[in-house]
Amino acid sequence: MGMELDNAPVANLDAQSLGAGQLGLILAPAGIGKTAVLVHVALEALLADRSLLHVSLSETVEHVRSHYHEVIGGLARTGQVRDRSDALVASERHRVIHSYLDKGFDLGHLERNLDMLAEVAQFEPRVVVIDGFAQAELAEQLPALRTFAIARGVPVWLTARSDDTTSADLPVDVALVLRQDGEIVAIDRTTQSGIEVLAVRLDPSSHLLLGASDDTDSPKRSRRAPGECTMYSGGATGAEEAFGVASEKWGVQEVNFTFDGHKQSRDNGRYALSPRELAAGDVSLVYVSRRLNRTYSEGTLIRKVLQTLWHMVSRSQQVFVIGSIQEDGTVVGGTGWSVELARMWNKDLWVFDQEQSAWFQWSGDAWVPGTPIIDSHHFTGAGTRYLTDTGRKAVEELFERSFGTGAA
């Protein structure tokens, strides 16, 4: 008998009504929360003892597993699962994770792996989820995926990064379309019967789905224990090194992204990005130059630096940057791209302006003075190489406020 969630908001997605041979789609811009919603869908199946195959096109197996741990931990804290340990065991027992991070997705290869799992491990999934398509790529794959779902007799849930088209252009049975609504992500459910706005929203800070009875206009954020948090950075001299030193002092896990030719002053939690991983964060330097009102040249390390910032910000709910805010609202230097990504993806964004010796939060329209704390499981620490004593002190005080004995 499966482990039931107590009043789990995920049930409001009606995800398990997707039948064998049918396709479900979770569609959203980058950084909005597609994977978090997919994990909720997967957990509903796993905790009901339904075996599940999770396929990621853009993340490692360990990174996928961390998403499940984070959501289960949140559900346990809010009383929606009775026992966190039992839920973790149930999710591991009934789940297999495959990663296509360093190789292109091949449906034929996936089918051969499933045949092997059935023969060797007696594992046959009753639900398949595939995370990480671009929308144009998914459109090409959908006929084959439909054939796969029918032949295997399983429902298949997919995620795709949206472009200028809509879910109505894709022949799926159910589409969950995510859109930013203030601080919360709203979800529209599209079927052949039409479109309905679900009475459930995603809190991008906690990665939890909130029910209609929750205070979705002002989601409550609790203080985090440092051991629950991960800081994403690049380990470069200056601000990134300071964030790393503070993380080590307080027991926050570090992930410092790097690549061939990149100089790091700090390599705790070093994560070398492969060429394919870097390509996931690729961007036109013309676009970046236009967005930041300055010129970047091809043929330099700057493209890889910008790609690395994409990996840092995309994994985070909060972004903290040490730098200098310009009159046009941008931030000086290549790290300014992390600020632009955070603004585009509606992250909780803070910049410490070293010239003004003050923190500013992006309100959606303007920079507003304030005093930040770290209250998310995953956050970015970035900024200038030219760190002043004031900037270093701002980093140290940020961690003290967030994790020290005086933290509320």
C-alpha cells in the first residue's frame, strides 16, 4: 500500500489522471520552476508505489536526486508527508534516474536501457518523466514519444523551455503552463476541454506547491539551517572567494563552477562544466552587449564566463551580487549578466553597491534599499573581482544575519 501525502497540493494538478499512452507537458520559460513541478508529479506516483523512470537531458543524476530531497524535505516541514525518511526511501525504491547530460537524447537508446532494466533488474516503470527539452526540439520528438508511450503502456510527462509559441501548438493530452504572477508562479492546465487556472501555485523560493488556502500573495519564508543550503559561485578572486570563505565558515555547501582555462582562487566544491553543459547557457554576445549597454568581443573567455553564470543563477532561488549599480540599472562587469538573468527569471535579487555601501533589492521596476537574509536552499554568490573591505564586510554580515545566533 502506498504512502499517502496529507492534503498534498500536488493532487490539485490531477497529474495521475494522465492515462497509459498519453503525454503530459510542463511548459515555462527558463528558471520558472518546471523541474520542481515535475518532481511533485513524480512524487505523487512514487509515494503511491508506482515505479518511475526520471530522464534528465540537462542535469547529473545527483543533481536530479537533490531536487527530490529538497521537495520531500519541504513537504515534511509543512506536514504534507508524515515521515521524511520513509518518503525518501520510497522515492529511491521505486525510481530510476537516467542522465543524458553529456550525450544527445536518443529515444532508441532509452528503449534499449528499459529492456535491459526489465531483464536484469525486473524494473518496468509505470510512469516516465523526461526533463529538459527546448520547445522546438520537443515538437520534433513528439510523434516518436507518443509511439513510445503507447508501446510501453505508460503515461509520459515532459518539460520544455517555452519559446514564442503556445502549448496549443503541441499535440499533448495535458499541458501545465507556468507563468509568473507576482512572487508566485501560477499554473494553467490545458486539456481538450479547455483551459483552467489551477487553485495551486509554486513558491519559487521553497520549490513547494501552495494550495488555494495558503497565503500565495506573500509566501512565508523560514530561516534556513546553513547545512540545508547550497551556494553556487565560480570561486574567482574577489567577491566569489569571499562568498566561499563565508560558506565554509558557516557550513553551507559550496558548488564552484569552472571550465578549461578558468582561474579559480577557491576550489571547494569544484564542478568542471563540460562543453555540453556550457552550451546549455549559451547566449549571443550581441544580445548581452545590448542588454548591458557595453561591448563584449567574440573569441575571448567571456562567453564561457557568461555560460557559467547561467548555471549559477538557474539553480538558485536567491542571487546576491557585490558590485556597482549604474545609472541605467545594470551592474558593472561580466557579473552584471548574473543580475540580468536573475531579473529575467524573477529571482530574489540583491546587489551590494560598494560605492554606496548599501544593499539594494530589485523590486521588478527599480532598485530598492533593504537588508537581505539568505532564506532559500539554493543561492548564488557572485560579484566583482575588485572587492573592497566594505564589500567583504557586507558578505560576512549577510551570513551572520542569516545563520548567526541572532537570526530569528
